[in-house]
Amino acid sequence: MSDRDKANFKMTRNEARVVIAALSDEEMTASNDRGVRLQNVQDHLAAEFDFDEHRGVEKGEMAAGDDSGWLDNDAIFGGNDPDDTERIELSQAEANAVTDALASFELGESHENAGTAANVRERIQNAFES
């Protein structure tokens, strides 16, 4: 990766859900500083795509798409297009944390969204290389 401080790339609503799930998985075992960085990126994506954080009875459960994960305001209010796209800006440190989390997420054989995670990870890496 280059020495650029920040880079932009496009991400769809569906990809954001996958990234948030990967960051959530990683956050559970992350050190304090890294955990804060992962949470900050989750909050940034939630704001960009108008997701609200909601933790149910299974405290700490953050998997997108179930009742104890992230609520999607657009789904509630009628505009839930998984292909809605936003331009996301990440710092180099945030990008490193996200790509590490996505790489770990991809390794889980049970993750049906491993291909999406790989695609987003590669786009983030390419954004810093160009």
C-alpha cells in the first residue's frame, strides 16, 4: 500500500452490511485501540447508510440482518435497495483494520458472504495503491 493518508472507494448498502458484520466479529477479540478503530468504522458506515445500531438480548451480537444486529432505517421506512451506493473515505489505519477484518471473515467457511468481503477488501487495497 502507498503512504496516502486517506482514500475513497464506492460501497453498496449490502457490502456495508457485510463489512459491519466482519468488523463486529473482529471487534470482539481486538485490543482497546484496535477495538475503538473498528467501532469507529462501523459507526461511520452505519451513518453513511442510515443503519441504526441495536443490541438485543444477546449482548454484543452485531450480525447484520437479524434482530440483535443492525437495523436499517431505509428498510423500516421503505427504501431498502441493497445496491444503493455511497462513496466511503477511510484513513490508512482504518483501511488496514477493515482489510484485516475482512480477510479473517473470508476464512470462515460458513460465511456465505465471503465473496463480497473479498471484493470489498480488494477495492479498498486498490484505492490506496492508485
